[in-house]
Amino acid sequence: MYRTCRKYFCSSVFTLAALLTTVSSSVGAADSEPTTLRILTYNVQFLPGLASAKNERPKPEYRTARIAEEISQYDIVGLQETFHKTHRSQIIDHLGGHWKGGLHLVTSPTPEGFFTSGGCLIATRLPIVNSSSTVYKNFSKPADYGFRADGFAAKGVIHARIARTAESPEDFFDLFVTHLEARDDDLRPLQYAEMADFIKTSSDPDRPALLLGDMNTQGAKRFRSDKNSQYTQLITALGNARPAGKLIDVWPALKGDALGGTNEQESPDVGKRIDYIFVINPAESHAQLKPVSVAVRLFRDPKVFALSDHNAVEAELEWTHSLKDIQTR
């Protein structure tokens, strides 16, 4: 179900020296210093089979190479809509070339009864010590939506437990990547609950968690202040996943009321904010993921206008040790 070793890059062994050259900060400094991580979430729109004719951007082989080039500057990447097997493999191969043997992967499964996988992919330079996934039970069905139904794909959540180094697998955080229902608005809150349950059972409440993805949920200011909006329902569900934790929607936490639109490639000041980076931190006595910066990346390109029909969202996070760990070193 998961691809954690491919060709010349293997996820089983990582030396400390390799990590020092690939992770954005110097882990080899004093143990109490935080690790700085560059994070990206990006819906890349590679639809499967004949549906690929509906991709808004042409030249898929060109796009796979350019997307891999752009995302190679990050430490952790969550992609959505890597439905097309060939183009997903091309992205992975190109990214492996950029990262020179430091690629660790989790991809969505394709259970029996679905035409394609859920399209999510985790790629990271850091070691993955565990992985899992779930497929949503609530989704729009072909009988109701025809070829536009989400039910052709096994959409769900993929999970990777990511360690700071291979030598310290106990020093980790939990990463989740998802792509929520696009067709039937009434089903989306049911998926919020499914996602929250999976995060609750798959993450350690004493470690940070990170959630990336295309939520198909509008997050502009007016939706954040509406107690009946789907955004509010999403926040409530995620709060239930880790009730003792602190949930941070990174964009408004750092950008306030700026729109941060992700479905128009003219500007982040137009469109809808539907792509997210969430942090869920434990109590202050434990390790933390501290948001430092966040931005919308348009990834415009002269040959295809933009590399996808979505914009990407990037963030820089400081990953601190727990106070207990620091005091005992």
C-alpha cells in the first residue's frame, strides 16, 4: 500500500551526515535548537485515464518535471490529485533525482472497488518510521454525479510518522495529507468526522501533528466568523481529534484577514482559500511545531500558464524539542 523504497532511493537507512545536508536547519547544533522545516501542500491535477483530457494545464510530462523541480526546495511535501499512475511515477522519479537518494514516500492505496487511488502523496527528506491510511466511507457516488463523482477515487487520509533523524526515531511528529469531497457539500462534514477520528487514533497526543491538503472548504474571513459555516465545522472536528492540543490554521495565524486564495492563478488576492496547512500542538511541555512564515505560491510558467489549477501553500515551521528532552540531555 505504501511505497517507501524506490530504485536508487531507499527509506530504510538515513545517516546523520545526510540529514545535515538535506534538512533546512543544522540539526547538529546544540540539541536544544529547533529544526527548521519547509512545508508545502499542492493539488497538482493529474486526473486518471481518459479524464486526463480534462486537466486544465497541458503538457503533463513537462509539468511533472517542473513540479518536481519546484517542490524539491522543500523538506516535506503533501500532494493531491496524483491520480495518474504514469505522471505520479514521473514526479517521484524526478524528485528522487533532485534529492539524491533522500526520498521517503507514502502514497494513497487503491482498495478493491475503486477506479483509482485517493491521489495523495507524501514526500519527505526525513525518515518515515511508520505509515498508515484510511479511505472515506462517505463520498459522492457515480449513480448521483456520473463521471464527476468523487467515488471513483479512494479518497481518504494518508499518514506518516516522521522522525528528526534515523538515530532518534522516538523524536517524531505525525503528518496527515487529505483531499476532501468536491461534489456533494452535505457529505463533507461526515468526512471531517472520519478524518478527525483517524487523526485521533493515529497520532501521539504528546507529539505535534501536521495536516495538509485540499479541504474543498472555504476559509476566508467571513467563513471563519460564521458559527454555522463548514469551516467552523471543520475546526470543531479537528479540535475533537486532539482536545487537549492547540489547533493552528497557519494562514490566518500569520496573515490575518488576507484572503490567500488557492484556486485562481492570477493572484492569491482572488478566488477561494481551500488548501490548508494546520498544526496541532500538544501541551507546552512537549515538542512544538511553531509557524514562522506562510505564503501562497502560484507556480506560474510561460509554457503552461501555471503548473496546476491550484496554487500551493508553503510554510516554514520551527520544530522544537520537548522541555523534558532538553532538560535531560
